[in-house]
Amino acid sequence: MNPKTLNHWYKNCISDNKEDTKNGNFAGNIAYVGDDQTGEVLHQQVIHIMKPKNVGTHMCIDEKMIGKKYCTILSNAKTGKIAMLIESMNPLIIKDALSIFDAEILNQVQQICCDMSPMMKKICRECFSKASIIIDKFHVLKHVYDFIHGIRIGMKNNLDKKDNVQVRDTLWTAKQLLTKSRYVLMRPKVKWSADEKIMAKHLFGLYPKIKLAYEYVQRLRSWYNIENKVQPQWWLEKNLEQWVEDIEQDFPVASKFICKMIIKHEEHIINFFKDGLTNSKAENLNGKIQRFVANNYGLRNRDFFYYRIQVYFA
């Protein structure tokens, strides 16, 4: 069968796309940005998915690029279902879209997880006034891993030809060690294979600075262990602040960004220990959507694509 023929029958006859669009069950709401003085509508955006029933006590809000356009997705952190999807990152549009939900629905949200974007935090504060804001654990750790990779890459780029020789008792050169150790440095020692243990031994022997940076990363990961939720607030704050103080002393330049980041968002980072909420469900949803795009060989009809996303993930 001709693919275009199959797509036509699926879209217009087999699926309920036309009926749901007509009844307002799909893309039936619009978010606006207007002029406060004149009331003129400056911009409007269709809200492709709006499912109040998917709003729960624990929510995630994140952005996702779909077909070269950024979308903002509000999803349930426990079920993984989409509560809202809008093809925009304009904070005014997003706030207007969220205002369509009843106040009672938004007020039931107890915790909302987001990244460190000032825009996202502001939206969470204003639209989810009853909820605790949690900075996603994996976004924090990503920046910490960027710190250690920055040190590794810096050392690799500073290698002279005379330094890039085969390391004693190994088949690797110094450059190969620094290149191949990327994923070794992202995992704890207990997850290393036998070959990775040998590689790490030689790497740390050649570059004690990388070993020290790795120990700092693992120390923060240990602090982030959900079992620490039984610890009092002062203990969590003291250990996090001590980590910042120590790494700042040993890596005054390389750690400058992550130290400022953690100090600025400390309160919302520590909120993780209330329930261990992360954006893992949201990131998993992003992966599913990406595979959905790949399996459909791109997006020829965005509206129908979003309709199918609603059917499968909302």
C-alpha cells in the first residue's frame, strides 16, 4: 500500500483526530500574550495537549526540542503522563497556558521538579504557589561532571608530542588514557570493570589532579544518596557547604561556576531529600518522544503528530 494512502486513512478515517479536534478534546485551548494597556493580543499559541486529570501531587516541567522547535512539557512525576504540552518557551505564554487549569488543580501540586533556569523557577513560583520547588538532581550532577571533564580535556589539549608516549606497563598513550577515561570518570568505583580499574589506576597515577576531582564528584554523589533524607536539615546544609568550601580551595578557577550555582540554588537542591523527586520520568518521556519521531521518520504534519503524542503519552 502507498504510504501516503495509509497515512490518509489512518489520520482521517481510523483515528478520532477530526472528531477530537472539532469537539475541543485536542488543541482546544489557546494561550495569549496581550498588551496590558490596550488589551491587544500580541501573540497566541495553540496548546496541543491539556489534560487536567494528569496533574498530581508531584510534577515535572521541562523543555524538549521536537523537530527543531522547543516545546514545554508539564508531566506527572509518578505516572509519566503529559498534563500539558505547548510549542513555546515564552514564559508569558506558558503562564497563560497554566492559568487555564483550575486553581484547585494547580494547588494540589505539592512538589514540582525543574532545571536551574530562572524562567522555569519563576513559572513554578507563580503558578504552583503551594508547591516546593526541587532542582533536578541530574541537572546538578551534569554540571559537576562537566567540571571534571573540563579538567580532563584541558590536560589533553596541553599535551606536547614528547609527553604523548605510551604509558609504562600499558598499551595506551597519555592522550588515549585521557580520551578513553571519559565514561570511567562518570561511574563510581564499584561499577568499574577490570579493564576500567587498570585504566583508572594509570590515569590517577599520571594525573593526581584528576583523581582529586573524581573524589569530589563521588563525594557529592554520596551526599545526594536518598538514604540521607533521614538526616536533619542542618546536616545536609553543613555537608553541602563544606563540599563547596573544600572544592573551591583545591580548584579555585575550575570550580567557580558550580560553586556559584550550588550556593545560589542551595535551598531548592536540598528540597530533593523531601521525597527524592527527580526529572527522571520527564527525561524518560523525552527519550520516548525522540524514538517516536525517529520511528515516524520525522514530522510532516505537526498537529497530527501532537495528536498521536496525546494518544500515546497523555
